Amino acid sequence: MKPIRTRTARAIAVAIVAGSLALTGCSGDNGGGSKGKDDSKQQKDAAEQQDPVAYGDAAASTGPAEEVSGAKSGGFINVYMQSDLSHMDPGQIYVSDAGQFANLVHRGLTNYQEDDKGNLTVVGDIATDSGKSSDGGKTWTYTLKDGVKDEDGNAITSADVRHTIERQYSKVIFDGPTYIQSWLSGNDYRKALPDGPYKGKHLPDSVLETPDDKTVVFHFDKPRPDLPQALAMAGYAIVPEKQDTKEKYDDAPAALGPYKIAEYKAGKSLKLVKNDQWDPKTDSVRHQYVDGYNFTSTIDQPSQTKRLIADQGEAKNAIQFTDSVDPAQLSTVISNADAKKRTIQGYQPYVWQLTFNLDRVKDKKIRDAITYAIPNQSMVQADGGRYGGEVAGGLLAPTLPNFDPEYDPFGKLKKPNGDIEKAKQLLKEAGVKEGTKLTYAYSNTPRGQAQQVIIKDALGKIGLDVQAKEIDRASFYEQVGKLDNPYDIYMTGWGQDWSSPSTVITPVYDGELVADGASNYSHINDKQVNDLIKKASAQEPEEAAKTWEQAHRRIVEEINPAAPVYYSKQIQLFGSNVGGAKYSTESSYIDINDLYLKKP
């Protein structure tokens, strides 16, 4: 997945997590705030939600979706956002706001079905099941359901699926996921089809095959056991060939889901209404309880929180979409019984880490010293306290299967505000002189500004002179993503694209992905880690889990390219007339699929 980053514009803008933006196709953990659980119970549920994702058969993929108890039909839900959707074209979708939007409007070959405990099953969305693999996992075959149409009544065929994949090879698409293209055609995939399908050329049948209107076959050169989860990403939702308007598609995409766009005013508002061509019998995930959604994209985080606490008028029918409760008003929400019972809470998939530029901070003892010195708990406090995060022991989030809550090689659970004496000793062994300068880049968000003060103070205590360099939030990851950047350390955040360590360890710590603009921000290039990544990528999930853990431990304990700081948490508010509100394991936000109005 992409990092917790910002652009303007999912460009990337928009999921504000206590002052930061978050990219996602990720999952979070179960909260269930609408049931009024107390905090300890919610977090216990979240910590225990680590079941591996299951792959569903035809029965699990057959609609309609299970009814939500007590659900009623009618009315419009008001959606509060503080900036516009980053994208509406599925091929460009790779962050939280657009990912939530996609589940209302778009459909893909597969999707996630979520039970009341937050367990996830990949099911067929427009396909009859989650996929059938053969040839040792190198070949995957999908059969399309009958009755799936776009908003104009055009039947969706295998040609539309082929078009959806192939258009991602063109330069028209630049902001979405690249997993499947790379798996089919290598890291330089654009060379295989430079103009996408727009000039009449296609990928060979040996790569992507559509033998008839109902069948799609993917051919890979190595096993790809995670394909069903990759296809469930919003970035691979279907773009009907007849409807594709290239660059203009981002402004007016055709709906396959339960809702379609009725009106869009860029930077201001968006209105969704029912798509009468959507057939619930073909959909085992979504519902169409409300008449539509009214998005307002000009309401900042503090105003959202204030309105939802007051719960008056139109706010009773409102939700936070991907924004969180304003950290400055958290105490008000938590101390207000009425407001607190209208929250959803849970882990997010993001891990914040202090990343080292290994081209500049070459001595592991120095990296370890800085890691020991970091006051992790103080960093959490600057991001909403216990409702915003939790001290991290490693680089894999609690939202991943087999998460070990006791993994803590730097002793942060025992000393959450750092071990200054240990850090000083390591610097002494490394021969570091008092007053040695260290350049720290930070994003000019409120959180970033508060945390740079904490970092500067903590590292000053061990004799390092931290030179803090502010970077505009819109270009932060672009700047630290340059190989020849002038910074020694910088805070970065990353979350999984789906429930596998492969979508964390590979993009962030694979040495073969060290390049300008890549997500290997530390520039780690370790042969043993690289080999473990290759090994795990070809294994079945259960076997791969052990290999990924081996790679994780080597990264954290033997190399330390990024100091684990904290696991991110989510807390959102919704209005008193909104029913079906719960935390979604898959999105790490309010579950958009089950909402209704108690009094339409």
C-alpha cells in the first residue's frame, strides 16, 4: 500500500488521521462503537482480530448481502469531508477517501465480505467466486456473474475486465496500485503496452486471456496466491470499455455499484443517488438502504467534530467519512456519554516509524541509539493519545494476521518514553561526539510540528544536535522519496494494502525497489531480506507467514532501517439517526456498506 501521505486533490489528499492524510486499500481492526462498548473491550476485540483472510466460494459470493438487523430504507446520509475526493476513476484510486467512495459506486472482480466480528472473506463481486487457481498458483480463472450492468444498462463482459487491466498500462493512469500490472509484465510494465488498449493493442493471451464473454484468465510467471486480495483493491474496479473517457473519466465515472453520481461540484460537493441498474442478487457485500449520499468537502476536522458532538439538525444524519475526531476535542467526546456511544474505534493498518536514510546514517549503533532514545509515548500523545495510537514494538501492525503484541526488541513496552542511558552508551561505543548534527525532515502538519519538538528534545538529551527541516505536507513524501535527499531521519507511515505482510515488507524494505519516487525510504538493500521476500512471495499464505516473520525480525533487529514508533488508531463520530454504524476491519473506517437511517 502507499504510505500515510498527502497530496492535494486519495493527487493524494485526504484521509486525515489526527492531522495527517492516509493512503489506503488497507484494513483495520474491529471496533463496534455504535454498540457503546467501553474502550478496553473495543481494543481487546481489535487486538484479537487477526484471523487470516478466507477465500470464498460461489455460495459465499451469491447475493443478496445478509440483511442488517433493524435496517430501514430511505433518506440521505450527509458525508463530512474537509477536502475533495482525490480520484473517482478506479484506476487512480489508492487512498482512503476514494476507497470508501468506491464501495458505493464501483465493483471489481472480487471484494471483501466482513462478519460482525470483523473477520474477512474475499468473495466474488462481479465474479462467481474469489477465483480458481491452477498450475501451482500461476494461473487464475474468473467466471463473471449474470446480470451485472453499468448504470446505463450495458452488460459487463470479459472485454470490460481486460480493458480495466490494460488501461492501467497507459500514462492516463498514474496514481493507482501497480501490483497486477507488475505481476503480469514486470516492474517496467508500461513498456508491454505503452498506450494501454487505446490504440487497439492488447496483452497477449499468454498473459491475459478472455476466451469468451464470461471468462477471464490471468497467467503469471510465478505463483500469486494473493491475487484475490489484490483484485479486491478499489484500484482494480471495473471501467466499462464503452464508458471510458480516459482522463475525463475521473470526473464522471460510470457506476456498477448501488449508487451513481447525480451531481458533482469539484472542491465543494458530490451527490450520489440510487443506481437502478444495480441488482442486489448479484452482490453479496453491499446494500442500498438509503436513497443516496450528500457529500460536502469543505468542512474541516474541528467543525466536523463540533457539529457531530452537538448532533443537531442535518448533523443527526451525518458521518465522518475518512476524517477522525479532532484531537483537540477528543476529551470532550470521551467525557460526553452521548457522543462517545456514537463513535467507532479500532486499529488502523498504519505504523509510524522514524526512518533512517541509510546512505547517511550508516552505523547501526547510532540508529539503535536513536531508537532507544525516542519517547514513543510522547509521540503518541501528540497524535491523539490512546485514542490516536499505541506504542509500537515492530514494523507490522496489529491488523495483520499472527501479530505478536509482545514483540518488543527495543523494550518500548517497559520504557515507553525511551532509555536515554542505553542510547548514550551506544553513541559512546560508536564514537559519536557531543553536538553532532542530525537533519530531521518533518511535515508541516500540527502533528508533525508537535512531534519534531519531541524528537529534537529527546535526541538533544543524548548529545545530538537536531536540525529540524519543515516540508510542506503536499510534497513531503516526494521530497523524502528522492534517493539523494539531504535528510538523515524522517517520520513516515505505512499500512498494508491487504491482510499480508507482503504489502508492507516488499514495497518498503525490498532492496530491488530502491529508486527515486519509490517507497523504500530508508534505501535498505540487504541480500538476506531480498531473498526472504522472493521466497515468501512464492509460498502459500500459511507457509509464507513464517518467512515474512523471519524477514521482519531481520529488518528490525539486525538492520534497523526504521525505528518503530506507534501503531495508529482510529476514532470517528456519526449522527444519532445513523444506523448500522460499525468499524470496518477492511477499510479501518466506518463500514460504508451497512448504513441506514433510523428515521428516514
